[in-house]
Amino acid sequence: MNTQTKQNNLQSYQTILYGRALHPELFQLRARRVVAHNGYELEAWITPGGHVLRFEDGSVCATELVTDQDKNLPATGVVAAFLCAGERDFEHTFPRGGVTYMTTIQTETLSENLYAGTYDEMLEFVRETGALAHAWNDAIGRCLSVIDIERHNDQVHANAYHLLAAGGVVIRTQTIFERTRTAAAVRNGVRS
């Protein structure tokens, strides 16, 4: 695959943060997990090469979408949108509910050998941890999407990995939904 094709494949991926839930019928869901802990809920969906993370806590509903889709995506409720290429950090606080969303995105294009080794390492990681995963083949070879979720009392971490054989692309996101002190006050009926 030539360099231009690799760049086009990577440039099509974007992250969109919504201040609302999205409907599952908009996506080709391949795996799903719901984690409820200490009053919050995180629902994770894997799509071929992407994911959706919906976080709810009190009055806050926030959704992270990582996708290569550029059509038929909801425009209502978009808080931020940006391309995944390269490295990027983003943070947004939902002030009415006291929840902060933080994400770090890293993308790489790997040689065939490095891609194959990374793929095998990620499969082993899934076996060891029970992470949510979906494997499939594209026209070039084996692809894999993985979401590993860590629960904490006032935050939840979701580490996602998307390995795309076409171009040897690896997209990694590290996302945190964190309750702030304001969120605890909101849940207890205290105004700040």
C-alpha cells in the first residue's frame, strides 16, 4: 500500500464528543459492554474499526464516537470534533453536572511485521484481561478493535485500540470520564 493510501485511511478517522446519547441503529455494533459503578454508567460499543462510549452520571450524558464515517452522523449535541491523525489531547468539563471528559489519541502506521506483532500482542491482552474485542478481516488482512475498561469510584477509564490492516494503522485512545467535586455536590443536591 502506498503512502498516500495510508494517509487517506488515517485521515478519515475522527473523534466526536456529544453531550447526549446516540442511537445504536446508526452503527454496525459488533460488541457491547455496560459497566455500572458507584452511581455512574459507561456503555461501550465496538464497531468495525471504531467505538462509541456513552457515560451517564446524574444529569450528564456524554458520548465519545471514534469513526471513519463522515455521513449520516448526528449533528445535534456535538460538543467537539477533530481528526484522529497524529497525537492529540482534549479535555472538556460539563459544568452543570460536574463531569470532566479527557482523551488522548495516538495514531501510527506500522510496517507489516510490526503490525503483525502488535496484533498478536493485543489478542494475548484480550485473552488475559477479558477486554471487549471484535476481530475481522479487511481486503488486506486481520483487523482488531479492543476496549479495556477500568472502574474507579469517581472516574472510569476506557482504553481503546483499533488495528486496521489496510495501511497498518493503529489508533489508540485513552479516555477518562471523571466526576469532580461539583459532581458530588450535584448528586447530593448542593448548589455550587
